[in-house]
Amino acid sequence: MRLYGQGDNGVVVDALHDLPVATPHSGCPASGPQFVLWHGRQVFKRPGAQAA
């Protein structure tokens, strides 16, 4: 995947590469698997996207 940013935005996004995804804050519910799957299919265009 390629992400193009302008100015400081690209630098900030590049700094996140290979970092683990943050877990929800205490007391906040996690995203439901159906939403994670939808995001993988619709945003990242991965037909076989699976929830973690």
C-alpha cells in the first residue's frame, strides 16, 4: 500500500509504519468484527480481510 502525504502529514504517517495498532481505551468497547471486516474490504480493498 502506498500513502502519499503532503508536508508533515506524510512524515507522521510514515512514523506509524510497522507499529502495533493501539487497543481501545479502558472502558471503551472494541470495534465489532463486522466493522473491522468492512473496513478491510471497503477501505483497504482486501477481499479476504479478517478480524483479528
